Amino acid sequence: MQGAFTGMMITIVRFYPPELRSTGTGFVIGFGRIGAVLGPYLGGVLMAIGWERQAFYAVFAACALIGAFAIWSLVKDTAKNNADAGASPQTH
């Protein structure tokens, strides 16, 4: 989960212009605090209802994979958009 957070901080600077970068990064960090609250809560709920450790570790692994996929898709789309912006228009 920390890897997804760190990856998002590295990636997010590409999405905001310099004059909005600190505000945008602060918004993303603030939004990420929702996960910081819900993660331990969800773990406690799963333990309280009797889930085995392997089962709730699988849930948290799925959440980490979702974060990794989100970062990968953002970077891929950004790279594609940058390549498209740098391409010269075709003339016939």
C-alpha cells in the first residue's frame, strides 16, 4: 500500500501545472487519508467477523494491485498524451 502511495506522489506531479502542483498534491494526499482510515477499520471488521488472516491479506493484496494498476494506467496515458502532443500534424 505504501508503494502505491509513493508511486502516486511521483506520478501526480505530471498532472498539474506548476502553479497548481502543491494544491493538487495536497488534495491527493488528503484524499488518500480516506484509505488510511478505512484500511485498518476494514481489517478490524474482517477479524471481528472471523475471517482468517490469509483471506483478509488477499483483500489487501487486491487493493494494492488496484493501486498499482491505477498508477500504471495513468503513466501509460500520460506518456501517450505527451507523445501525441509532440507529434507533428500530418499534411497530405
